[in-house]
Amino acid sequence: MTTATLPAKPLLHALRGPWARVLRLWDHISIYLPVLLMGVLALGTYWLVRNSPVFSAPEAAKEARHEVDYFMRNFTIKTYDENGLLKSEIYGIEARHYADTDTLEIDQPRMRSISAEGRLITSTSKMALANGDGSEVQLLGDARVVREATTDADGRALPRMEFQGEFLHTYVNDERVKSHKPVVLIRGSDQFTGDTFAYDNITGIADLKGRVKGLIVPRTVVPPR
């Protein structure tokens, strides 16, 4: 048996030529490969940013401003109890409502409140500040609160009572009046003054503090016949 053998040099030379060109081309490509990869990453990031959903940031809560949202002129506000009976009435030359505090600022107010027992209380001042439901009213400037003469639960006569001051804070539902400023209290013919004041119409107790002064007029006693 005979075996044919190819010359070694021509075969090795034939293989070296194409592989050498491939290796040289790979060397050139590998130099720019990091730059190409960075470019691909940059394009991918840009695509993600463009196509990602955008979530709008929640709007910051608007700070409420102390501004007038409506006003009234020559008005009357009436409130009624659950039985439809008149509970209170407020009249004013002009009123301005502030939404942030839900308060009503009233010029030259005149107010009436009627208790469940029928006791009538009237109030006046240069200006007043009332809360949203009218259960609290602050009287400012030449303030006067008057409880007309009436009778108590036992039928005993209660004389007319009046409070005067530059500031009076009235609580309509509780039938209370108080002030941190000097007040004059007039009860029938008697008169008292104090630096601070609180009065509860249900209990009939007046609490005056500070420099308290009083003038009590003697009652005329009618002798029995």
C-alpha cells in the first residue's frame, strides 16, 4: 500500500493568509469596541427615558388665605330650633365672610336671641365677629348685652340686666357672656364694675374679678296694710 503526502509549506502558507487578515481585522475592531458599547448603552438609556411613563408630582396644597369670599349689606340672618321657633336673629349694615376661618365680620350688628324658656337677650356693638353657625359672637367697641326683665322657673321676678364694655364674648346656646376687659354690670338699679367678667344666665351667677366696685340701691319696703 502506498500513501500520498502533501508538501507541508504550501498548506501552512494557504492557512495563514486568511486567518491573518481576520486576526488583524479583530484587532482593529477590539480597539473601538468599548466606544461602540458605550454608544449602545447611551442609546438604550435614551430610549428608556423617552418611553417610560411619567408620573406627575402631587400638587402642593394651596395655603388658605384670609380673604373675603362673599359679603352682604343690610342683611338679616335668622336661625330656628328643631321645632321651627325663632332662636336667634342677627342684623348688620355690612358683613364679610372669611373662608379660611369660617367667620363673619359684621359692621354695626344688632342681635336677638331667645332661649327655650323665652328669655330675650339683645346685643349691639360697633363690630362683631361670629363663627360659622352663629353660636359664638364677639362684640367689639361700645358693646352692650341686655337681658330683659323676666321670671325664673318658680315665677319670681328677675330684673333687667345689662352688660357694657369694649369687648364682650357671647355664647348664644349656653346663654353665657364673658370678657377679659373691664365691664359694667347693671342689675335693676344696682351697678357693678370689674376688670374681668363672666356671667351665666342659666344659673344667674356673675363673676367679676380685679378691681371690683358696686353700688347697691336700697329697696323700698312697702309695709303691710
